[in-house]
Amino acid sequence: MMPDEPGSLSEPGSEVEQEIREPKMYRVILHNDDYTTMDFVIEVLISIFNKPAADATRIMLDVHQRGKGVCGVYTYDIAATRVNCVHQLARLREFPLKCSLEKA
């Protein structure tokens, strides 16, 4: 179809306004517990969240000292997938590590 043909997307006088919105973002949070090892938390941060070792250690210390630590901010689908990956790996290794997401 040519742009000038009737029924085309660019008919004169038929302006279409589209609002483009950024996707909602979500924080992924790890929660402290008395059983999960610090080494495992660092492993999770490096393998699932692609954090460098220094950042992983800093976040792990936040989890340990403050009760929780932010792993990253993602769109809903990515955040939910990473939360599920954390829970699967923790279950496989028999740790009760809890991970959640909240609106950023």
C-alpha cells in the first residue's frame, strides 16, 4: 500500500497521538536469615544478578547488617524471573534465602 492510498496509515487529517510510557520498574531484594551463608549470597549475586565480586560483597553486607539488600532494578518480567531463579537455586542448595520484589 502506498502512503497516499485511502486506508493507509498516514491519511491526511487522521493524526494519531500515541503516548509512549516507560515500563514500571521493580527492585529485587534479598532478605537476611540465620542459615544462608554469606558465600552463597555472594554466589547468587554474581551468578544471577551479574554483579562484580566487590558489588556482590557490599550487597551481601547490606543483607547481613541491615536485614535486606537491593540486588537491582528491573522491569517486572525480569525482576520476577530473577526472584524465581534465586528461590530455585536456594532450594537446590537447601538454604531458606528469601528474595522479593517491590515497585521502585
